[in-house]
Amino acid sequence: MDIGVVMPDSLAVGLPSTLLQRRPDLRQAEQQLKSAMAAAGMAYADRFPRLTISLSGGAENNKLSHLLESPYSFVTGNISSSIFAFGAKRAKYRAMIHAYDQARLGYEQKVLEAFREVNDAVTAYRQMRKTAKLKENLKEAARQYVELARLQYINGVIRYIDVLDAQRKFFDAQLGESQAVRNEHLALVSLYKALGGGWDNTPPEQE
């Protein structure tokens, strides 16, 4: 792993929440909501019985007047779908409304989950960024201590085993920095994933 890779020093300010709409799970939930909404609309329109009205003859259709209890007089009419299916269609419509409510609640829950994941990912990245910076400072301090230990050994101040101990601490510091940078990379990947693909820091071109 190249620990020299430059990571973003700060997160973009004012990221639009519309970035989350690129997430596959939110897009799927949105399509399910639209599908449920369309199905409910079709079921609503299908509640009403279909009538075929003919202008031949002038007698009022008694069946229509009794079933519909309409104040108007109908000319010859033929029912193309049973009027008694109205109750079943109304029940179907109610079922579609219930399905729509479920899809709506599912979509709202997905949106809330997405915002929570983004918030957690931002917090985690910032923390990993601070930790990586701290480990970098510790590594630099350990390196300087190694140089100091060598000078002290040359001047007979300390034993060579003390130099080896300083080198061991420097090695541990390098390992700690490498692990911190790895965690920082993973946190940034998680943030990109939560945002549905990251963000673009490139300023817009002037027209």
C-alpha cells in the first residue's frame, strides 16, 4: 500500500442530498414506490363499471336505474362488466392503496437509513483521518529518536541495545501508520459508497 497517497484534507461543503438518489437501493425503492402508485391509480380507475350505451330506442333501462339509482333516464344500455363487481374492484383498490402505503414507508425508511449511513461514514472518515495524522506524527518522532539514539551510541552515552530498541519502536510506528492509512482508505470507500459514488470537487467551468 502506498501510504504517500494524498487523501482529501476536508470533505466538500454543502453536498446536495440528491447525491443519495444515485444509490442502487434508493433507486430500487423509488421504482417500487412509483410502481405501487401506478397500480393504485389503475385500480382506482377500474373501480367503476363499464357501460356500453346505445342510442337505439328510447326506453329507459330499468336495470341501470335500479342498480345505479341514478336520477337520470338512460337509453338502451348493456353492461359490459357486471355491476356487482364494483365491490370486488373497490376491495382491490383498497389493497393497492395498502401496497402503496407499504412501498412509501419502505422508501422513507430507505432514505432515513441512507442519511444515517452517510452521517456515520462522514464521522468515521474524519476520525480515521485524525488517527492517520497522529500516527504519521508518531512515526516521525520515532524516526528522530532513532537518529538521536545513534548519535548517543556513537558518543558512548547509551548501549547498542538501546539503538535496537529505538529502531524497533520506529518499525512499530511505521506499521501503525500503515494500518491507520489503510483504515482511512477504507473509511473513504465507505463514504463514497454511502453517497452513491462520491462527489466531484471540480469547480464548474465559467461560461
